[in-house]
Amino acid sequence: MALVAACQPLPQPNKPDSKSRDFGGLLDLGPRAGLVVTPPTGFQDDTGIRFADALALSLQALDVAATARKSHRASYILAGSVKATAPRQGLMQVVFDWRVIDPRGMEVARTEQVEILQETQWPPHDAQRLRALAAAAADAVGSIIRLDPDVPPPTSGAAIAIASVLGAPGDGNRALAAAMRRALRAQGARISDAQGDAAFALRGIVKISNAGRDRQRVEIEWIVSNAAGEDIGTSSQANFVPLGALDARWGPVAEAAAEAGAEGILHIVKSGAKKG
């Protein structure tokens, strides 16, 4: 399933289905701290428990020592609640409120996750939908905690804001945005959560097309614009995947795509910074 290494960046001269809004700063849990994921309130029957299990697994995939079971090594608690609006024209808004609580019982970080779902997708009884929402929640929570304490925060360079990623099936929009943040940070880039505070903005556009009976062509364009809103370059990637392979969770595919695209994006940013 991987968007394989052949996806090389090629530097060249709408509203998403879901979004998250962050409140507060980045919380550094440290390399040994753990996170106990409690079932979010607002679910019926045992869905909250199953969601907590899926969220813990998704956080583990992001190198967070998370568990949905009580553990003596876990210092922090992730508590959440969920509310869904009444359906309108077949769509509904689902809002997750996530809070990180330290060992003293103090709230130290918070983020809101907003999902726009079809009426038939809520509540998430099937395992596939539950995992996709949990993966989106992991990215939202990951945006307010330091996922890799071994990567020092950059101290110089123009800040980049991830403005949006659109067009991807499954959890691809959110997964690609989160993966690109990590990939750019790993290469020393400064990432801003507020587009107005950044010198550059990055937009991702994903296009999926059929390429035969059992394959799909996946094309990703990363478009860099300056503070004036002018597009200054594009880093493009394309490859083939099995039909339907990305309909749910992107997982390592998003990481591979982001790592392959980050170098081309930084090349565009550096060229733009020199011209500016």
C-alpha cells in the first residue's frame, strides 16, 4: 500500500471535510511520560470504550506511550467528550473536546476536533469508521503534545503554516497534514499553527483516479504560497496503489508521502525567502 519511493518531489515555479482547532501551546510530555486514554463521554453503549482502545492504538502509532487501561507509568490522562448536531441535508457536525490532565489533576492542554460526517456514518458502530475517527483524533491530540522529544525545536527560518489538505479519501486529508507537519519539523522547519503568523502557507491537493480494474493513481500536489497569498511553487508526487487501499486509514502511506514531499517544499520555501 505504500506510496512508494518512486514518488519524488518535483519543485515547480474549499473547505476540508474535517478540521481541528487548537487551544493553548504545545505540551511536552517527555520521552517517558505515558497517556491514559479514557472513554469519551457522549457515546452510547460500549462505543466509548472501543473508541478509547482505537485512539490509544493510533497514538501509539505516533510514538505516544498511550494506553486505554490503567497503568502505573502513565502520568497524564486524556479525557474527552463528543456532541453531534442534528442532521441537515444528510450531513451532521460532530465535535470532540479533548483535554490533557496532568498528575495533579490540572488541565494542561486542550484541543477541539470537528468532523463533518454523513448521517449514515454516525454513530460509528462499524470498526472501520471507528478506527478512522480515532486516527483523526490522534492527529488532533498530537498537535498539542510533543510527539518526538528527541527532535529539538527549530530556532530560525521562516515559519510555514499547513493551510489545508483536500481531496483525499478516508482520513487522508488530516493524516497527510499531520504527517507533513512532522516531516517538515524533522528537517528543521518552523511550523506555525496560525496562518496569519507564517511567512509561507502550504496547501495539499489530492487527486484519485482509476487506472484499471484493480489500481488507482494517486497524485498529491503541495502548493506553497507567500504571505501575500501568491503561489510561488509546487512539489508534486504521483504513484499507483491497489483499488480502495486508501478509502479508510492512510497510516504509513501518509508518512511516506510527506517525507518524499518535504524536501521539495523546503527548496521552494528557501528560494522564496531569498527573493523576499
